[in-house]
Amino acid sequence: MTRRSHTAHYPDALPALPPRSRGVIALFEENCTVCMLCARECPDWCIYIDSHKETVPPAAPGGRERSRNVLDRFAIDFALCMYCGICIEVCPFDALFWSPEFEYAETDIHELTHERDRLRDWMWTVPPPPAADPAGEEPKELGAARKAAEKAEKAEKAEAAARAARGSGAGEGDA
């Protein structure tokens, strides 16, 4: 009450938003496996997904054909969406993200259903995740990957030493 009020002239001056603000949901289509978890968990049922199955030829001769889901339609009705973020949290393949875009108003409520091309365009506005805390614990995935790499490196060194021993042992026995 002791300070003067500050009026932001919105269309001319854009607001300074926090770095991880919630604006709209963006889709990283390459990661979507059409598992439908986001649509099933949505409390508003505002996510519409259509797909079809496609057969993939075997990777090796004598193998069997595999089938995979191919995404045909991914749409979110932002007139129904309550921006709870459950769809983003349950996505096991990191295909959905919060974008800070907030200027997507439409004159007709029916145009608030945005298809995958518009959702994909918003993906490029998603900020990178914050850097990991240097004093924090290492993620378990990185530790497991490092242990596997060290184990493979030790096995490779042992194999190379065994080959070198066989090579030098064969030369001494012949002489």
C-alpha cells in the first residue's frame, strides 16, 4: 500500500515469467509410443489419441515380424484442460512437456483443440531442464551405466591380456 501500483502494458511489453512456468503442453512426437497412459490418466478426458498397428520386418534373417503402434492423431482440448500436469507426470517416455507459451487464445472455443503439429511447434519453446545439483546424489541410472561400462572395460582388458599371453607363450614354446 505504500508503493505505487505498476501497470504492465501487456501486448506491448511481455511479462517476465519464471523460468519453469506452466503455459501449454508440448509434444515430442518422436518419444511417443502411443501407450495411451496420458489419455487414460487425464481427469478431464481432454487428450485424444488415434493410432494404427504397423508390422516391422525382422531385424535378422529367420526372425519374426514385430508390430508397433504408429501415432495418427494426438490432440489436446485446452478448453477442457485444467493444466494439472498429470499427463506429463505419467508419460514414461518423456513425450509431454510444459511450455512457457501462454498466447494461444482463439476467438472460437472449438479452435482450442490443438492437433499434434501445433503441439510439436511448442516443443521448441520448452526450456532445458535445470542443471543437476553438484552436491546432490548421482542418479541411479548414471551409476548403473558407469558400473556396466567399467565392467566391460575390465573384461576387455583381461581379454586383451589373455590374447597377448597366448601370443607370447606360443612364440616361446616354438623356439
